[in-house]
Amino acid sequence: RMAEPIAALIHESRHLLREHAHVSAALLEKRDALATHEESVREIQAQMLQHSSLRARVCRVQALVGEQKAVSRGLERDLKDLRRMAMIDIDQNENKDARLVEEAVQHYRRAKAALASVAAYRSRLAE
């Protein structure tokens, strides 16, 4: 009489052990999937941080380029003024002191060199 309930209990316990094994295997798969997902999230966060850093660097470079363009425009205006002044000086002082003309030419050359320097700087920024 006792053998039947014991056999049923043994059968039930084997069934529960098999079910437990299946549940454990499923949990291990879920854990591995979660670990993979967490790693992907960390990679995406690292990429976002890198992107943010690059965006900040781009903004700084754009600000520098803007400043250099403003300086360049100012130098171009100065250069035009100096050219005009040099031409006026030459026209008005053809027979006067050549030193004034030479000063205007020196100003022109310095402004032209400064403009070339700005252009070289802009070229390096563009790289």
C-alpha cells in the first residue's frame, strides 16, 4: 500500500526536477541576454559621450573660425584703406617726400602679410 504513494511522489519529484532544470536553463539564457544588452547599453553610452565631446570640439573650432573670419574681414578692410591711402599719397605727393609713400607701402606689406597669416591659419583649421 505504501509503495504506490511513494512511487507517485518519486514520479512527481522527477517531474519537478525536470521542470526546475528547464526554468534554470531559461533563466541562464535570460541572464546572458541581459548581460549582452547591458554591454550594448554601455557601448552606446560611451559613443554618446564621445559624440558629445566631438560636438563640443566642433563648436569651439567653429567659434575660432568665426573669430578668424572677423579678423580677416577687418584686415581686408584695413588693407583696402591702406591701398587707397597709398594711391592718394602717391597721387598727391608725387613731387613730395618719398618717405611718406614708403611708409604707406610698408603698412600695405605688413597688412598683406597679416592677411596671409590669417589665411594660413584658416587653412590649418580647415584640415
